[in-house]
Amino acid sequence: MELYARVRRAVLVEGMSHREAARQFGLARETVRKMLRYSVPPGYQRQRPARRPKLDAWVGIIDQILEEDKQRQRKQRHTAKRIFERLKAEHGSSGGYTIIKDYVRLKRLSQREMFMPWEHPPGDAQADFGEAQAVIGGVECKAHFLVLELPQSDDCFVMAFPAETTEAFLEGHNQAFAYFGGVPPTMLYDNTKLAVARILGDGTRQKTRAFSELQSHYLFQEKFGRPISRVPEPVFSVGRRRSPALHLNRLVSTATILTTVTPGVPASGQDSWTSQDRPPVLWAGA
């Protein structure tokens, strides 16, 4: 790649001729012309599919067997070895077992459902805590920040706290809803202990009192990620997942607030919530 850049710079920047560049760098002139057409090597591009004379004649039969297998019980389906044996016995195939096995493996992999469609209605949100190192007053410390995100619009709010506490959890929601100018119809969470006291045997969440009061005031519907025994399920969706630190780095200079919440003091300094304090619901399309 270094030679590639040197040739392009010599010709396009320094004005060296194609002939001189070919002589100086020991390349054919056609190679120099190709280097000038592409900023990075394009790599080899096959003009037509590779021929497989020992396999191509039997691809249709193999595909038919695999398609019929979908209607059978798992233990009654063909293995690659059984397909190979049938091709030799019933169709006179002279191909080797390896090419049959490799084709069957790749074909089965291509038929698997690898991704799940994921859509977010406008206004729905998801929330999670993250951690990052921050410098405050010249001292490096750990900041715990709450991220509330609207995945459909990609808007988000970040607020940092000294600790991941109930007070921080509540205050982060207060400030986020004020920032968004409304309350999302649905909030998605992981199974944080700030919101979930227990997960019962049937999967029902027994919510904490603080979270129940927050929900009762703002009237949003909750959703929780599937509990996993060892590795918690990320709240951010596949295909859009980003490290919480990236949110903080993007917003720290303009929107992130580092605040200390005194335990025992109601969030936002209020003695109680009233219906007048509640922002409007962010309806779909808002």
C-alpha cells in the first residue's frame, strides 16, 4: 500500500509522467494507470462464477434434498455424507466427499435466519447507565451517566452523576423528559435493580417503589430486556448499539451535566409531583 501511495503522489501531485513512474518504480505502465484510477487497490474481481465441474451438475439435486429435509424431523434429515452416498449410488456422481460436504454446510448456513427485523416507533425510548472517566476540577474520577435515547430519531440525553443511585435515576428521567419536551409512550430498560426489585419465576418483574412512583407520575409503559444469568442483555438494539462512552464524549461539552444529588432530598428539589409538572406524552410522530 505504501508503494501504491508513492506512485499516485509522484504522478498526481509531483507531475511525473506515466513512463517515468513505471521506470522509477519498476512497474508496467498499465499497472501505473490502474493505480491512478483507484485511490486504494480494488482487489481481484472475478468476472464470472468459478466453475465447479465435479459439483455443478448435482447442485439442483442437492438443493432439492435439502428443501425436502425441511419437512422432516431433525433426526431424519440427510447428513452431507448421506447426500454424497445417494449421489454416487443413484446418479453416478464422481465428485469427492469434501466438495459435497462444503457445499451442504454453506447452503445450510445461508438458509438460517441470522437477523431479526427491529423497528422503533417514533417517541419510544430506552435507558441505561454507563461509566466513564471524567476530569472535574483537575481531578480524574469515575462518572456514572444515565443515557435516555429515542432510537427512531437518534436523539438522546446524557446526564452524569457521582454514583448510580435511585436519586440519580429519578433525576435523570426528570431532566431527560424536560429536554425532550414530553414523555415517551414506552421505555425500555435492562433489569437494573433501580427499577426491578425481583424477577419472579414466571418472568414477571416486581418493580421497586421508586420506579413505580416514577411511572405512576409520568404514565409511561415499561419494557424490560430478557434476563440472562451471566451476561446482561444490552438495552441498545443490534445494528445501532454504541458504547455509552460515545454518547458522553459527543455531548459532554454541551449537554452533559455533572451533578451531586443529596440522598433523602426529592429529585429536582420537589416535595412531591403534581400533574402540572408532568410533560406531555411524546405520541408517535411527535
